[in-house]
Amino acid sequence: MEKLIYSFPASKVVEQRAHVGVVGSGDLEILVEPTNTQETVVEIRTGITGFGETWRQVIERFVSQNDVSAHITINDFGATPGVVSIRLAQALEVGKNA
């Protein structure tokens, strides 16, 4: 099990908590929680080791496009970068409309 943590400056607030996805069958679970800080902290737990650079790139792209301050927890079970991007977008949408 590998644990990765990334932090980025951010300014927009996520309005509400969000939970999307499930861990299992090559998918992932994402939990988004609003924070009072001006940063996004992403904590990733994955059973697939050695992909830290790929994770960093996917997360950097998401944060640069969305600029949301939140604590994001990702529990991964082998999801592809495309699935990660889709789930992050979905979680952000749920956090805006919950």
C-alpha cells in the first residue's frame, strides 16, 4: 500500500462534502471535504506502487483547472488516469450541488 500526499494553493471553496465511487474492481473512491484554508490537500491511498509521478500529474491538472480549496481523499484500487479525472470532476460537481 502506498500513500501519497500533494498540496497546492487554491482560492475557491467547495460548498459541501462529496463522496463518489467505490473501491473495488479497478475503480476508486473519492471523498471531498471543504476546508477553511487556501489550499487543496490530496491524500491518495493505493495498492499500486510506483506511479507517484502519474498521480502528481493527474492531480496537478485537476487543481489547475478547478482551483478549489478542499481536502480530497482518494482510495484507489487500480483506476486508470482517465477514471481518476472523471471521478474528480464528478466529486467536484456533487460538492457544488449536494
